[in-house]
Amino acid sequence: MSDELNHLRLRFGHLLVLFFWLHVPLLGSIAFSRGTMSVSTAVLIGAAVATIYQLTWYRHGTAPVTRYVSAVLLVAQPSLLLALLQGHEWQMDMHMYFFTMLALVIAWFDRTTLLIAAAVTALHHLVLLYFLPLAVFSNDGNLARVLLHAVFVIFQMMVLIWVRDKVVGSVNRIERMGTELVAKGEILKQRTHEAEQASRAKGMFLATMSHEIRTPINAIIGFCHLIQRSTLDSRQRDQITKIKSAGVTLLRLVNDILDLSKNEAGHLTLDEVVFDPRAGLSHLVQMLSEPLHKKNLRIEMHLDPQIPALLAGDATRLNQVLTNLLGNAIKFTDNGTITIVARVVKRSGDMIEIETAISDNGIGMTAEQLSRMFTPFMQADSSTTRRFGGTGLGLAICRQIVEQMNGWIRAESEPGQGSTFTIMTPLRVPEYQTRSSAMPSDEVRQLRILLVDDNPIVLRIMQEIFAQWDMAIDTADSGNLALTLARRALQTNRPYDLVILDWKMPGMDGVETLHALRDAFGTVPVPFTMMMTSYNIEEVRQDAAGKGIDLFISKPVSAESLLDALNQVPLARIGTTHAALRQGASLPQGLRVLLVDDNEINREIATEILIDAGLAVDCAANGAIACRMIDDAAADYAAVLMDVQMPEMDGITATRRIRETWPSERLPIIAMTAHAFAEERRNCLDAGMNDHLAKPVDPAHLIATLKRWLRMPPVAQPVPNAAEAGILPPALPPFDIPAALRRVNGKEALLRRLILSFSESYAGFCKDLAGMLWNGRAEEAHRLAHTLRGVAASLELAQVAALAGQIERVLSEGKAQEAPPLLAELEPLLDHAVAAAGRLQLTDAVPAGESPGLIPVSRVDPVHLAQALATIRGQIGRRSLSARQGFARLADLLQLDDAARLAHPLHLALQRLDYATASALIDRDYPNSTEGALA
């Protein structure tokens, strides 16, 4: 018998105990009312029946003896009631109680018990018929009536036995099914576990294959890039170009397959970063501007003004989707217009839903083709496959990415009329909405600029970038039109200050246009010239050598790269009051970087690219060697390019070890990995790396990333004479110069250096603090706000000090969410102060007899000074935080006031954990540990 039936029997057996005892008061009540039997006798009989069952139940449980005894006792109950109601009109009704008891016995689910109950009922009737006929029937009791009752009992027994068999059979089947389900569940659990293990193994395989496949592809593309820079005849150059193109196509195919596989394996993860949607779309269009231009396609962008300046989401994945959709639109459109429309469809709290539609007027698709458009490896039809190529994976991957973002993608199309692909993506709106990039200076915004490019898309996008900076420029789509505009500007005495030229243009190219402009300007100073190119910038530089081009910039041009280029324009040369800014290459020249990669080919390619960019390169084959080289080289390295997968010590472990002594602000570490997983990027950043580059490394992307992290070397400045060095302007808003001078006892040279040091230290303060808040580093943000408050107060920047104090207060109270609005209010004030500080000329000259903030060493105990200097030198050499206490002791010896302490360059360097700068300051001012003054 099944466990379920045993459970039912157990519950029924307990119920019968209560059932028999409930009959005791019932029998006593009927005996009392009828008088056919004494109450005590009736109660004793009922109690005896209940006791017999209860003792049997407690002793044997659901055993057969209990079931058989209960069958007899259940028939006894209606027999007693029949005797007590003898002669009553209800006597015949008590026969129904027999049938009730018989039906109750089925709850034991036992045939024998049913048969015993039926037999006892029949025997009871026959015996009483002959001995006490009136106890059975109220009148005319005879054998026929007994037999009739027996027929009824037999029929009921047959029904009950049939029901019992069906129920028992069903329960047994259910139990067998349950047992089978449990067994199959265990098998399923095991299979699921095996599938998960297989999935993890597949994920590891994909990660490994991503590295193994991309490494040789990287070698192919990289060496093609290097060979293209060498001297080649036209046939060789064409062959190398085709090899490189095939390599890029192969890499794209590998990426698609790996993306699809990892998405199906559940390895698609999203990273949330803050990004500028407008800049992202502009950059995307510029990346595809060449194929657009070659096919003579126009592109129109309509962006909803309600889209915030900054959004938070997976910008990389979103760009992947939009690149695929726009690439398809270009591929399947021979002529006409491609339209990009982005609009806000819903905003709730800090979430916003943005719908982006990309429409073309290309070949279009039928309804049947649309139905399979998002199926992997499926394309419109075989003829499309032959004509246009492709894997058929792009749209399937797009759907996976968009759905992972909790959005959707759909397509609408008519044959011959074009197609529209629309995606909806929910994104978060960051609380801190500030400028996505810095603004050009006021002087740069006053420049008259002429932009020359035959590609209308580039002209429009760059006009929009300048418009964001409140700058109006003139544009020309040919060299001839540029010449006409330049001559007109000369005639009106409003010559251009800056000309931005495209290199390759039909008719008159960029170099020819520049020569014509030089002839047109005659004796008038030639505008500063910036050359744009989407080709190899080194080839362009070699081709244009000696032709008067001042600066080169790679396409696609982003707002950031354009701003960097504008900041290199020598304003003094074109008539402004600023000193000349650093000119030349796109990267700071001469800096040394450490390249860490176990693959010799990768090292060779990257080394060539870095050397061509003007950097010095050291190489290491694994993380352990890199750690030793960094320890030996001390502060010589400006950045580290770190591979992740390496023998002996991988890049993650090496980075963690480096970060024990070198903070990320001092030594940027940039990961280089072939892994396609977002998790790998997070691991790199969590280990302390500053940025991430995917292999194969694109040269332009590598240079752009290094440019973002490398520190510019000090700019050589003209040295004023001693008389000019100590003079400050009478007013320098927002600095209160008279009040600040009182704080430094009237020492103008000291105040000049403090203001310039402020400009160097706090130019990116708001961006840095916002990044700390975004990453949950509230304690570090609190410390920076505290330092800014003290420095600003010392320099009499009242509004800056007040806002910094408010930020410090809310952070100390654990209310970091209140800081972003205060930061937004602080940023323009701090930008104003930094810009004002930048108008001072940095000088090392000091008026005679005046030390910049420190008393002459001759007034300090030389023994104590030597001890203090030895202590702080050791602390700085160990990169120990205790160097701050060492500076405090040294400042006490030199009797520095609070203002000078807070704004002192050495104090600021130690606050930034910039031990290299601190060491340089000590070496400069105390070369012999007992001479000079700490300045």
C-alpha cells in the first residue's frame, strides 16, 4: 500500500477515536428520553465500545486487527440506536445508519474490512429476526424483508469495493508517477548541473578562443599597418590594403560569432557608464562618413531637445547596435537620404525611455523577409547574400542586446521603398548633469575659424560641435570656395585666425588650398593651419612635411579631440594676450611608457606605434618583470600598457601589486585584452586599472586613450625679469588680491605662486569629485572638499570656499545625494577662478630679499632642519602617507602660517599622493638638505 493511503488510514483511525466517544452522550440522551434502557447501561455500553476501539488503536495502529475491530464496532453503533428506538417512528430510519456506517468503512481502503462490516450487518439482522423481531422492524418483520435488506447491503458493498479499487489504483498510479517525477527531477537536476558546467566551460572556451583567435588577427592587421607606412609601389600598397581589409573583415566575423555565442550562453552583461548621447551619435556618423560620402548618401539627424545632456547605460553596447543598424542602412541604400531620429517617449523619476529610429530609402523588404530578419544566420534572401555579403548575425545580436537592456527592436519596410529600424532603450538620467567636456577658453571662442571639407556630413557635425561651444564658424565645401571666403575676409579686415582643412578633396586638395591661401594673404600673417585626415596620420605628416601645416588631427573628429587641438593653437601668434601654448604632436613627446605583453608580435607592433607617436617604450614579458621594472624606475614611467593573460604573473595580479605603492592618479595602467566580455573589463577596473583597450589595438584608439591619461610635461614659459616677477595685478576676480596679500604678509611672489599652484591643482576638481561620488568614494571626496575649502579661504575665494564647505558638510553627514547640485553650482565658479589664475605667468624669479613663503634657512636650527628633511625624504621615498605629518613638522620648523601651509605645492602634491612631484620639490629646494628655501 502506498504512503499516501497509509497517511489517509492514520488520519481516519484518529478520527474514529473521537467518533466513538461522541456516541456515548448520544446513547445516554436517547436512553433518557425513551426509557427503553437505563441511562447508565446505555452510557456503559457506548463507553465500552469506544474504549475497545481506542485500546486497539493505540496498541496496533492501522494494522488489520484495528480495521476489523472497527468494522464490528461501527455496525454495533446503529444496532444500539435501533434497540433504544424500538417502537419509535424513527426506528425504521435507523436502518439508514447501517448504510452510513458501511460507507464510512471505505475510508480504511480495505476489502476485507468492508466484507466483515457487511457480514456483521447481515448476521445482526438474521439473529434479531428470530430472537427480537421488533428490535429490527417495527412491525411485520419477516425473512423476506431481511433478505431484501441483505440485497441492499450486498449491492452497496459491491459499489464500495469498486470505488475502493478505483481509488487505490489511482493513488498507486499517482504515487508511481510521483516517484518517477522525483527520479526524473533528480535526473533533470543532474542534467541542469551538467549543462551549467558545460555553459561555464563554453564561456571559458569563448574567452580563450577570443584571445587565441584575435592574437594572430592582431598580428595581421598590425603588421599591415606598419608595412603601409614604408615605401611601397602602387601594386604592393594595393595588396597590403586588401590583406588589411580582409583581416578587419575576418575580425568582424569572429566578433559576431563570439558575441552570438556568449549571448546565447547567458554571458551578455551590461556595464553602466555615464555618456553624452549627442556626442556618441555624432561620433558614430563620423566613423561611417567615408562610406556615406562614397555612395553620395545624405544623412539627417533629428534629436529631441528633451534628451538630457548625460545618460547612464551601456554606451558600448548601444553604440554596437546603432553601428550595425546604420551600417545596414548604408549597405542597402544606393542613393538618397538616411535619417536618424531620437526622441523621448517616457520619463519616470530618474529613468527615461528613448526611441531611436534609423530610416533609409534603400531596397526594402517583403513581409516574409521581415519575419525572419532577427533570426541568426538568416538574411533577406540568397540574392541579397550574394550581392551584399554578411553573416546574418548582426540583427540577431542587436535584438539580444536590446532585450537585455529591457528594450525592444522592430523593423518596418516596403519593397523598393526602404526600411525603418526602431529601438527603444530605457536609460538612467544621472543626477549630476554637467558639461560632458570642458569648454574652450574665452580667447579660443573669439577666434575666426574657416572649416574646409568636401563632405557635408563632416561640415554639419563639426558645426554642431562648435555651436555647443557658442562658436560660429564659416564653412566651405571646396578649396575654391575657401579661397573666395578668405579673400573676402581680408577685404573686410577680418582675416581668419584658424583654418581647418581636409587633406583629400576633389579638385583642389588640402595642401593646394593652403598654398593658394598663402598667396592670397600676401604680407598678412597666415592663419594657423590644422589638417584633418581619415588616412594614416603619419603618412599625411610625411607627405605634408615642410608645407606649412601646423597641426594634424585624425578623423572622425570628436568634441574632445577638437578641443585638444584648439588648446594647442598658439594664441600669442595670432594676436591674443596669452603666452604660446605647446605646439606639435598629439601626445606629450619624450615620455616613457612601459609595455607589458607576453606576445612578442604584439610588443613589436605596439612599440612601433608608440615610438612613432613620440614616446619612449620599455617592454616586459609578464607582470612580475613589470613590477620589478616599475620599482627600479621609480617615477620614470608616465603610463603602463598591461596585457591581462600572461604566464608567471597575469596583469590583474601585477596591477594589484603596483597599486600598493603607486596610486592610479600617479601611474595610469591601461589594460590590453582580447576578451570580449564586459566582466573582464570590470575585473580590470576593479583591480585598479584606469582604462581598457580591446585587442587588436587600433592605433588611433591607443593614442587617444594614452592622450587621455598621460600628463602633459611642464610647459616652458618666458621668464620675466626680477622687477616683473613679484608684481600682481591690482585686481584678479574672483580672487580678492588685497585681502589675500594680507594673509601672506604682503608677499606678492608667494601669492603669485599660490594662485598658480591652485590653477594646476584644481582645474579638474569638479569632474574628479563627481567621479568619486559616482564610484562611492565619499570619504575621499570629503577630504578633497575639505582641502579645497581651506585653500580657497586662504586665497580669498569666498564663494568657492563657501560651496566647498557645504559639500564637505553634506558628505560628513552621509548625504552624498545632496552633493551633485552643489557641485553643479561650484563648477562655473571654480572654472572662473582657474581661468583667472591661468592669466598669471609662472616664474621662478623672486624679488630680492624675499623668500616665497618661508623664512630664510639661516633662521632655522640646521640640525633640526636636516633631521626633518631626512625624515620627509624617507617617507616620500617609501610613498608613505606619513609624509603629510613630515611636511607638518617641516612647516612648523619654517614657521609657515596656515594659508601658506594649505596652498603650498608640497602640501598639495602630498594630498594628491603625487610622491614624484613631492620628491622633485624637495630635491629642487633642498639639494644639499641644508640650503635654500622650500618654495
